[in-house]
Amino acid sequence: MGRAHETSGKKEIAKKKKERRREKAEKKELRQSNTSKGKSLEEMMAYVDEHGNLSSVPPDPRRKKEIKAEDISLEASGNNEQEPSLREGTVTFFDTAKGFGFIKDSGSPNSYFVHSNDLSAPVRERDKVVFEVAKGQKGMKAIAVRKQG
């Protein structure tokens, strides 16, 4: 029996495998040289300064401020103004078949979504209405809508 012949395809595959093994060994060596093992805890610590930036220097304990829990606001908006409970506006669009529309607030440039479930009586376009505003799934919406007058 004769010896198996190596084709050029087999030689290329073996060459590629050898190259991949070499690259993998180089990467492993690089990872081991850059490891943080043996570093002290102080060398690995990072601090946050009063401006929210990362720093390697601990903050000065004399500049520490006490904050009361009741002073912390969890609201998304920065203003704490209460919105007026009743608003006046005009129905700019209402699709009775689909049961929704929009109301233009007369006191501001805002337009609010309204659903037929939030109406006390049927409305049409250009009707004057009084309504309240509440947070909906996709933003503010008009609720408790009733015709004015």
C-alpha cells in the first residue's frame, strides 16, 4: 500500500489551523499580561465626584452634604407645578367610527388625545369642551371630557 497523497487543499487547511492556533496563543499571552490579578483594592477603586465624573481620588469627607429623604423627587419632569384640573378646548378631529380624536387646549399650544370612553356625551369637530388631563400610555390625554355650556 502506498502512502496517502497530500493535496494542496489539505495543505492550506493545515496551514490555516496552525495560523489560528498561533493567533489564539498570542491573544492568551496578551490577556495574561494585562490581567489585574495582584493589584491592590485601592488601585482598582473608582470614585464619583460631586459633578458625576469618575475619579481615582476619594471625595473630601468635609464637603459631604446631608440630604433628607423627603427632599428627593422621583418625578421625571423638573418642574413641580400642579397643572390646572379643568381645561377648556376645541375638538379639532374626532373619528366616531374608530372612537378617538384630538382636543386643542385653548390655554396652551398643546393638543391632547381623547378616546370615546372618556366622553360624557358624543362630540363633533369644532365643539367647545371642558376636560382634565392625565398621563396615558403614549403621553398626556384628555379625560372626563364634556361639552361646554
